[in-house]
Amino acid sequence: MPAFDNGGTLAETLDSVLAQEGVDFELIVADHSSTDDTRAVMERYADDPRVRLMTTEAGGGAGRNWNAVTAAASGELIKLVCGDDVLRPGVLARQAELLGPPGTVLTACRRDIVDADGATVMRGWGLRGLGRRMPGSEAVRRAVRAGSNLFGEPASVMMRRDVLEAVGGWFDRFPYLIDQATYSRVLLRGDFVPDPEVGATFRMSASQWSVALVRDQSAQARAFHAWLRAEHPDVLGEGDRRTGDVRAALMARTRRLSYRVLKRRMR
């Protein structure tokens, strides 16, 4: 659990993980030099034997904190939950079971998306076109062609730790696509299996949906598609890349509209 200035939401996030049943787990929380009371909230959980608290240095963005907290893990499976998201009951046990069959490297669930006040914006979001077990390369290609991260934010995803380590950890060459780019590298090593349940809640804020950020996301999506095409031409064809670029631009326009709607809701 990487955390940065999540003092207002972190307790709810921690509680949602610690309430999970039916599976053994460790919870590693890394404060990325927060300026609010994030560390004080973390300290309340220090006596729980399942919890380990860390601090990472400022700078380096999500890549540094995500890789630091992942490197500290010892379990066979990894789920990264940011400090303002929430897990639904049963998701850890269910996804651990889904990753049981040999060759399965990553699973993802649907999620509800809420605004900064916790009001639901979208329900059961995700997994469009990913409703069955498939080779990871096919799942990667479908996501690129959709111009969108069909797998969802990290709280929706669970993957094998050894495969994540084998591909070099969280891949932040394209910072706004650190999650999808990393999933893609993992999925090229095995199969994808969907978790059709709603297993997480992702909290968005107006700052995440700003016009400037959306413009950068669209440009980085095109750069990621070009990189994937160059590195894995057997997985992604030129037509796939072009389709993904067009749809990524369309998704950018949709995000701008979502930003306007969200901004009005938060007044």
C-alpha cells in the first residue's frame, strides 16, 4: 500500500484490507514522505502482526514508492492498493484462487468509481471485452485496441510476484500508464483470468481529471503503443497500434467531459 498525503482516507483503506478473510496475507504500507498526518494514521496499525510500516524518500514519483513497497513483499501474489482506494470483502481470497491454475499470471475485477466525497460515479466498471480466460498477449492487444486500461487501477488487479519481478517491477517509462504498462509486461508471460465481481472502489478527484493531465495521458498512451509495437511486433500489429491511438484520443475527450461533470458535482 503506497501512501502519499492520504491521511483523510488511509484508515478506511487499511481497514478494508485487514478485514479480508480466507487467505493469509501481509500488508506493507509505505509512506512516500507525506506532508499531512498519513504517518500518524499508519502508526495506529503498528501492533497488528500482519502490518509492516515503511517510509520512502521524496521524489521518484509513483514508480519509486510502488517498487519499494513491492520489493519488501514476500508473498507469492501481489495486490497494490493505493491509500485512498477500498477493497470489497472477499476479493483477496477470490483472486488468490483464480490465480491458482498453472500459467495464470494476472487477474482483475470490476470496480466502482467514486468522487472525492465517496459518492458513486460509475458502478461495476471494467473488463470490457475481457470476460473469459485468455492468453495474456490477447488481453494486452484488446486493451491497446480499446485505447483504455481495461484492467483497472492496481486495487482491481492481483498478479504473481515472481513474474512482476522477472519483468523488472513497476514500469514507469510512461508514468501515467505505469499500471497498464506493467500489467502488459506481466501478461506477456502467461494467461489472464477475469474476476467478474466488483472487488474494489477507486476514488478519483478533480485534479486527476484535469485537461492538462488528460492531454499528457493521451500522448503517453500513443508512446506506449508505439513502444509495445516496436518491442513485441508479434503481439501488436500496426493496425492495432493505429486503432489504439485513435481510441485513446476519443477516451481523452470523454475524460474531459467527465472532468467537467465532476467539477460541478464537487462545488
